[in-house]
Amino acid sequence: MGRTSDAKNKILTAARTLFEQRGYSALGVAEICKAAGVPKGSFYYFFESKEGLALAVIDEHWTAERRDWEQVLNTDAEPLQRLQRLFEATEARQQAAQDSCGAVLGCMFGNLSLEMSNQADALRGRLQEIFEAQVAMVEAVVSAARERGEVAVADTHEAARSMVAQLEGQVLFAKLYNNPARLNTLWPSCRALLGVQDDPKAPVHA
Amino acid sequence: MGRTSDAKNKILTAARTLFEQRGYSALGVAEICKAAGVPKGSFYYFFESKEGLALAVIDEHWTAERRDWEQVLNTDAEPLQRLQRLFEATEARQQAAQDSCGAVLGCMFGNLSLEMSNQADALRGRLQEIFEAQVAMVEAVVSAARERGEVAVADTHEAARSMVAQLEGQVLFAKLYNNPARLNTLWPSCRALLGVQDDPKAPVHA
């Protein structure tokens, strides 16, 4: 029992690394099994297909990332401070990836969204749900800031979508230039999106 | 002579369609030649490798897109109107793709940026140059608007980068949701990024 779940974890870990380094389309099950050091028969014991494996990798990654986002967004800190920390954490995460493996890995969900284009509808559906969840998490904090009169947005849902789009676009550039420092403009940009016009480096006040 | 350049065009057209539909990594030269109806020998007469072909496809696409951007951005219209038209044209182009082939194709440069991650340095370098050129084109118009006192940005280069990032992020979502109408928030978001606070639907005045 310990042995089989060990094999499953090996496959998940190898798949995650390979998806991050080489994308989804170009990978085959044989190659994933080889990298995991697991026979191909084990693969089909745990996963129906490469798509099934990708769904599991996505869910595992979102479970971890959702926890990170909740830790930052669901606190007693000022709403604008919580949003600022989300973007700082995004930069720190990409910096850590570059420090450990030499490359900015980008956002797994954004990478897969652009790569799979018109194929793999199950994956696309799951990615849509994840981005909806991210927008909802950000929107809740934007609403809190609006209730306090700190931001000037007419539509909190649109504002949250623009902020997540800004995050995805800037992460794309951080990856393309292999430069996590690209992300230090995320928070000033999102303050502008929210109509917060004062100095973006100043501490947020009540 | 007419015959060989015809073969080259067939390869470029087939490659462009296949890159858009299936991405770069998963494609092989044999498959591209088959779709183009051209023998593999011809391929290596025109292109050194799949990467060489991809560079040619990227350059051809950027030549056309740069012309579109220049037509919109280098006019005598008000600066803010020129920027607004750029985003409207982006939405119209994705809508046209969806109308003709059923799918929002996204931005070829963004798609390739996220897909190729750490491989293919020649392609990455070229994509970096293209995004730098896009940022410079947008920045020129943002500067014109700032000279007229119409926008409130401290750093026009940062503002232009945020606008192109916003475009890439929103195009990512338009592709993921196969919904070009997602892009109708691009201009309001970019007005906010520029610190233009009035009604985004109102006509821009001098």
C-alpha cells in the first residue's frame, strides 16, 4: 500500500516537473514513467490517460496555491495590504523557482491555458474553474477595500478579473525574460487598476 | 522559381495554422510537410530546422501585426483614441478568428512564449524583441497623451508595459474561455492603468 502510493507520488512529481519544463503536448506517458522510474503498467493503475494525470497535477497544484492565496487574502490585515502581499508573494515564488532551477517557471495554469488551445476540454474546463476561483478570491478583498472607501471601482468583478489578467500577463513576461523582478510592477499596476492614486510604495493606511 | 516559392509559402501557411491549433513542441517536420503537401526534401531546402521555420512564421506574423499596429497608432487622431482603437482592433481580430475557425486563437507571441519555456533560445530572443517593439509603440502614444495632460503616469515605459501585459493576460482568458467579448474590458482597464478616471465609454476629447 505504501509502495503503490509511492509510485503514484513519483508519477505526479515527475509529471509536474516535466510539464513545467517542457509543456504538456510534447510529453508521452512512456517518458513520464521513465522520469518517475515507474513501469508503464503502474501508470495505468493510477491514471486513465495523460489527460487524467494532468488533471491530477493541476488539482494538486491548485490545492497548494489556493492555500497560499487564502493565507495571504483571508487575514485581518487591511484589504489593500492583503492584495499587495498577494503580488509580492507571486514575485517571491517566481524568484524562488529561478534560484533553485535557473528558470522562471511562470504560472502552471496560464502555461497550460495557452498551450492546449482547442484540445483537451476537460483540462480547459478545470482551468476555467480555477481562474474563476482566483477572481472570486481577489474580488472579495476588493469589495472589502471598496466598503472602506479605499478604492474607486464601479464593478468589483471586472476589477478583480483585470487584476488576475495583469498578474498572468506580467508572469508571462517574467517567464519570457527569465526575470522575476519584472513582477515588481504588479502591485503599482493593480493600484492603478483600482483607482488608488497615491504613492504605491507608501504604507497602506486605514 | 515560382514553383519553389510556392512550396515555401505552403510550408509557412501550414506551419502557422498548425502552431496556432496545436502549439510548437508537439509538431514534427514530417507532419508540417504532410499538411503543406510538400516533400520533406523541400522543407530542408528552405529551412534549416523546425526552429528556423518557427522564426520565419514569427517574423511573417509580426510584419503583418506591426503594420496593423502602426496603422492604428501612427495617425493624427487623439492619442487616447489611438490607444482605444488598438484594443478594439485586438478584440475584432480575435472575434474574426472565432467566426472563421470556431476558436479564439490568442496571441501567437504569447502562446509561444509560454510554451517554449526554457528551450529554443533563438525563438525566445526574437519574442523578447517583438514585445519590446510593442511596448515602444504603445509608449510613444502614452507619451503624446501625457504631453497633452490627458494621462497621469509617472513612468510611460512602465505604463506601456502594464498595458501590453494587460492585453496578453486578457487575450489568454479570451482564448481559454473561447470568448472574444472578454476583451471588451481591455480599454477600460488600460484607461485605469493610465489614471484616466472618467467614463470609459465616453468619446475622448481634446
